[in-house]
Amino acid sequence: QVQLVESGGGLVQPGGSLRLSCAVSGIGFSFLAMGWYRQAPGKQRELVALIRNSGGTNYADSVKGRFTISRDNAKNTVYLQMNSLKPEDTAVYYCHADHPWLGTDYWGQGTQVTVSP
């Protein structure tokens, strides 16, 4: 059974930092393309950052220069380092895994990030 378990969310003041983690089990992690998505109340879920199995990355324009996605294949974990957080970053953040060969994808349960004074 494939599981994605996020952690690291919480309440932070504007300008602060958080690091999200997503631990993956039940599937070969090194083959996966991993992404972080977020969904704010009343809005559609959007891609925040993506890291391919090659290590290549992509970011939403709104987080470029502030967020960094990384992966540790030895720990089956993907991270999202979020710096200079803004109130508009407030959302539930979801980890996503895509297996390019199997054509399957998986979601974590989400972790709340709230940026507020």
C-alpha cells in the first residue's frame, strides 16, 4: 500500500520559515516525480513545486526565490523549504507522487500552513 505522510505544517508569522516533509512508503521512491500542491479556502488546488526523478525542479511564479523543493532518495522523503512566508501562502499543502512508468499517482492527506501575525 502506497502512503504519503506529510509533516511540518503550522502557524508562522509573516517573513518566517517552515519546512514541510513528505515520507513515502510502499513504492520505489527514486522513480517518482514528487510535487507539492496547495489549496486555499475557496480556491482550486495549485502546483507549488515539482522535482523530477532526475532532480530537475519547477516552481510556481508566486514562490520562486522563496521556496525550495528537494528530495532524499535514501530516506524516501521530499521536502519543501518555505522562506519569507506571506499571508497568501496560507493553505493546506499536499504532497503528490507520480510514477512515470506505471501511470499512477498518489496524494498525501495534507498539512495546514497558516501565515498570520
